[in-house]
Amino acid sequence: MTTLSSVSAGASSPMSSPEKDQKLMAIANQLETTFIAEMLKSAGVGEARTAFGGGAGEDQFASFLVQEYADATVKAGGFGLSEAIYRSLVKGQGQ
């Protein structure tokens, strides 16, 4: 399970605007990665095959494969969900 970082809001925040923007975008990317990973799991990606499967080892490492597929998808541009989440986070921060 992916843990999301928190960003403190308010004028007393020592983070400059570009740093805050980078952190918000990283959070948006993490959310999109988690969403895509859940979609891939629901679609059956990483499930053991019945014939010529990898056995117990394949079952144990399937979640890592799904997570890497999701991460690679987001790094390649994703579905555009990160940008929408980012805009929503910026709006919520009052910027």
C-alpha cells in the first residue's frame, strides 16, 4: 500500500511555491499510480496462470509487478488523472 505525504497549508509554511508545486505534483502522481494499480489488479494483471505458471513465487511477487506497471504508466504520461488531481490540490491550498 502506498503512503501519501502530507503538505502543510498556510502562510507560515516554510516551503516556497515551486517546492510546494513539486510536492503537490508528486502526491498527485502517487494517487494516479495507486488508482492504476488497483485497476490493473481488477483486470487480472499479475494473477498466476494455470498452465506453466511460476508457482508460489509468482503469487508472492505479483503485487510488485502490478505496482511497477502502474508506475511506468504514470511516468509515460498516465491517463491525465495526475493533472486533474494536482489542479484540485492547488485550488484546495488557496493558490
